[in-house]
Amino acid sequence: MSGCVNYSKRFYDETLKDPSTASPLVFPETVFNAPCSHLSALLGATGLSYTMVGDPGTFVQGLALAGQWLVNGEADGCLVIGAEECDWITADAFRHFQREFVLSEGSGAVYLKTGEAPESSVELEGVTDSFSFINYETRLSAAKRMRAELPEGTGEDILCESTQGLAALDAPEIRAWQNWPGKRIAPKKIFGEGLTAATAWQSVAGIQRLAEQKSGKCLVSVAGCNQQVIGACFSHGSSADL
């Protein structure tokens, strides 16, 4: 979501100080797809490499796109990555809207592949539609519509939610899941708002619980910071390995 903030800042800082000496080597880093391209080269990947830009819910959209590629036979495996870098300008901008907001950085990844899988495998069962919102009321409506597309849940299931411990921001998601019967975890309450990376953390945390046989299904709920509400469901499966 925040892009290559540090590289962009460095380039424009050098440009403002003396355009004649600004390093052109850092300019390509301002392109959003540059980190993904570099990582593909590092991994020796020769297949599809694609960058999606958006709020925290975009990581789930990435899972859906990867699943589509696998189903269509365009890839045998797909690494879906959520990554963010923190910058004081971005952090300060968020704090204008919520003083207690804690912006964090990092990354997380989920690897999807097709084919036979061991008993301990975890399957991406499905992804909901993406519901956009504009204000609090539509955000709540979007959260409820997302909730309606996911399983009801049981006491053995776990919900990985995107709440941060901030009443105003968390209210729509909390209301949408107020009747959830299972367990809950909220990584952002510990790690802060990591934007797309935070959604990767949610997914990995839930997948780990399933892999350890500690839960039945894992539902990932993402009420993004400024664009969309979206969710995903993981379960024990035999057709896909994560």
C-alpha cells in the first residue's frame, strides 16, 4: 500500500538539493513492481510476477488471483507476499485520523500449490467478494456482507480478525462478528497496523493453527483502512498444500 517510500524519498530529496547530481539508480525503485521483480530474480522465478497495490484487503485479493492462476493451469505454485515499509511521513498521516494509530512494517507470505498433499495440508477453501466502503455506515454494511459469505463457524474454528484495539476503527468489524462462536486472534493488537503485511500475518497465524490441528476452519476477516472489506476461509484439505 505505501510503496517504496524510502527510495522515493531519497530520490526526491536528492533532486530537490541538486537535480544534476540526483542518482538515477534509485529511480526504478519508485515503481511499485520493483520489489516483486527483484524478489523474483533472487528466487530464480521465471513465471508470472505481478504486483497488486491497495489497502490491507489486497493480500486476500492476491490469494484469490493465485488460486485462479492455479485453477487455470497458468502456474503449478504461487507465492503470495504482503510487504510494507514504514516511514514517518506515512505514520504521521495515519495519526491525523486516529491519534493512537500504530503503523508497523514487515512482510509475510503464503505459498499455494496444486497436486497431492499430505494429511497435515491446509487448503484455501474460498475468498469472499470485495466490498468497498466510503463511511462508517457503509463500512459496517460491507463487513456484514463479507461475514455473510463465510461459514457460520463452530466452537472448534478460529477467526483471525483485523481489529487493532482502537474502538472507532474496530467497531464495524466487531459488530459484524459479534455472534462468532469460535476462538479469536488479532495479530494487529500486538504488531500494529502493518497494512498488507498485517493481512499476511493474519493468514499465516491461522494456517499455523490448522497445521497444528488446533482448529477446524480458519476464517480471515479484513476490514481495510480505506478501501474494502474482504475475507477468506482456510480448512484442512487434501487438494492443496500451503
